[in-house]
Amino acid sequence: MFKGKKNKKPERLLSYDEKYLIYELTQSKNALDAAYSCFENATEPDIIDSCIYQVNSAQIRYKFLLEKAKAANLTIAIPVNVLI
């Protein structure tokens, strides 16, 4: 009857914990991006060391949150303009 439309699963509502996990993932990704930016712009050896520490810390937190999201079978759609 309706050509081109596929049967989609209805989107499920997210719990408070899932919404908070998505929020934390977003914040963690922003912190990781900021740490990379710090590293790329640093010129002093002590600042470079500090930025390396920040990058490592942000990577570990982001990886932890991603594993937690995968364990909860949580997926999110990323808007196209974010990828550019």
C-alpha cells in the first residue's frame, strides 16, 4: 500500500540513567576534544605534559562510558552536521 516505507521499530523511551549516560558521554567527548586541542596548541614542555595527562584521562573515561553504553545496549543517532 505505502511503497518505500519500511516497518520501523517504535523508538523506546530512555530511562533517566540512560539519558544521564548519554549526557556524560557527550561531556566526556567534549573534554576529549578539548584535551586534544590543548595538546595541539601547546608549546611549553610542562604544558605538553599536562595536555598528555588530560588526553589520557579523557580517553580512559570516554572508553569506560562507551563500554557502559554498549553493555546497556544503548545506541544514539549522531546528527550529520556533527560529523563534519
